Amino acid sequence: MSTNTTQNNIEVFRGDSFGTQMEFTDDDGVAIDITGWTIFFTIKKKKSDTDDQAVISKTITTFDDPTSGIASVTLTSTETYNLDGTYFYDFQFKDNTGSVSTIVAGGITFLEDITRRTS
């Protein structure tokens, strides 16, 4: 499997739920079994912030369909409620050999929403 990092910028309205699904495949498009892997999702205000200073930090070890290489990451409306402006994020995985690779990185902008109530 090649691990070229994709740059991708995202926009989300603050207070909205957000989710993304990833599919891990080899160079021929065949699904990779990700059983036992760990996916890290981190959002920081500054790239130089430590992981302890991250605005959001998720460690995912349970997957939608690990033998088919499918994993999801979800942010709840509570997690995004007070975010405003542009942050930096990345997705990394650690496979069963201990190899760590960044697969997606970029900016994530939380746009000001109009409605703030949830009930």
C-alpha cells in the first residue's frame, strides 16, 4: 500500500455533526484488512501545538468493516459547538507492523452558523 498524503480542506458549520468514512485499499484497489489498526484524528489551532493542546483528539480502534478496510470518524455537534475559524487537522494510522503514516491533512474551517438552539 502506498501512503501518499492527500491535502484536503474542509468546511463545517460550528455546532453541526460531521463525519467521514475512509476506505483502505492497496495499489490495485483491493481492500486492506485494518483489524488491529489504530486511526488518529487530531485538530489543532496551530500546527506547532502539542497533541495535549489539540482542540479535538480521537483515537479510533473500532471500525465499520475492518476486513473490508472501512473506518469512520464522527464529530458530534457538542464537539463542534464552540469552534470558530480555521484549524489544522490530520488523519494518521498505525498498522499492525507499528508503521505510522499520515494519510490526509489540511485545514478545517468552522463557519459561523445562524441557528444556535438545538431544541
